[in-house]
Amino acid sequence: MSSNQTYKDCHIHIIPLNKIKYEFRKVLLTKQSKNYEEICSSPSKLIEAMDNANLEKVAIMSYPSPETHGMGMDLVYFVIDYCSEYRDRLHPVGSIHPSMDIKEIVEHLERQYSELVALKLHPVHQHFKPNDYRSEERNMKSLEVVYEFASDNNLPILFHTGTSILPNARVKFGDPLYLDDVANDFPKLKIILAHGGRPFWMDKAFFIMRRFKNVWLDISGIPPKRLLDYFPRFEVIAERCIYGSDLPSPGVKGLKENLEEFLSLQIPEELKERIAIKNFDKVYRV
């Protein structure tokens, strides 16, 4: 691709580091990418890092998790505010916590909606299964409300799938197979599988992708050099994949370094263009 080309990163994290639990921050900063503390404190520093990496846009995750990082909905509104000065380039991804009562969930969804490109739910950090709305599970009707709101408003939902090393993460909730129910029951909902079930549920993520055309794969958090090992038939699903780094995930040296590693993969240039440029605007509500 041209050296003048700009790209898009569908998945990074910005966190007010002074407000999260000490244990969470300690692990995060042990694994941090360079300049991460600076980036979290200043949107202009993130823009500098993006310019250095030839990134036109990034989507910034948020989700309440008293269980892990210790913050509630204040993290979501921090991210929305963080993006506000550079809204053409920084795109907030909002959230709720499924344990909230339904009235509170609706209020937060309506409050966030106009600012968001997507919602994120983190089963591993929020301790639930994505299909817990079903009667044979926990009958958690709050999840139905979220899925229906997203379906009705063309708002994709990104689900963390796979492992997490952060304190109090419960990895059992990261199985992509739970999303088989969600995709069946909410066929209008655009579902994004973040991380592809890394590292030991990749086959299930591949199956869900093949089965449902409303399911997309966010390849963030997967070392780019391992992508084709984890997904040997990657080109079968590549048209519904989106590039992301998962900054500051372990192994992510920086926005530029991760992108360069992806662009060096031996896959057709046309697919790289779809994954790292075009699909961002197809998936997200931009």
C-alpha cells in the first residue's frame, strides 16, 4: 500500500489511570506500550501517536467493571469526554453493566447513544454469559433490553471473547459459543467478536463467523504474526474482519508497530485494505 495511506484501529483502551484499582493498574502498566500514561492523560498525545502511525481513526473502548478495574459508568463518560475535542478521529464505544436494573440501563443507553459508534460488553470482566437472558440460563432480561436497543438503533455490540490476565477476570465467560444464541435470537444485531476467542477458542469463533453473516471479527489482541496460525483459513472470513491493536494489551509495542506487523502479513493487499481501512466504517456507526 502507498506510504501516504491512512488506516483505522477499531479497538484501543484509554483509562484514567489514577482512578482504577491499584492491582489492575499495576498489571496494566507492567505490560504497557510506550507513552501509554501520556496518551491516557492527553487526547492530543494520542493524536500525535496516531499521526506517527498513519492512523486516521481509532475506536476507544469503555465498560463499567467494579469487579476488575473498579470503575462504573464514570469510565464510559470519561471516554466520551476524552474523544470530544477530536470527534472526527476519536470514536467512543460505550457500555452498560448487565447487573443494572432495566430503567437505569435504558437511561444510560439513551444518554450515550448520540455519541457512540458501538457498545462494548465484557463478559470476562463483568462476569456474565452473553446468552444469560435465556430462561435456561439466568433469565437476565436486562441483556434483552440492550440487544433490542442496539438492534433497533443499528448500533453494533462488541463482545470480548477469549482470555484476560487482569485481576479478577473470569475467563470461563469468554467462550464465543455463547454468542450462537445471541446471533440466532437477534438476527438484526451486528455482533463483533473481539480477539477471536484468543487463544484456545479460535475454532469456535471461526464457526460462529461462518454461520452468521451479522457477525464480524475484531482481530485486536491477536499478535499479527500469529493471526494466520490461529486462523489457517483466514481468507474465508477476512471480508468481515476489522483491524485493531488492543493497546495497551500485552505484546502491543505501540500503535505504529502493531499496524506495521499486520501490514507485513502475506495476504492479498485488497484484503488488508478492507480490514485496516474500509471495514471500520462498515461496522461502526460513524
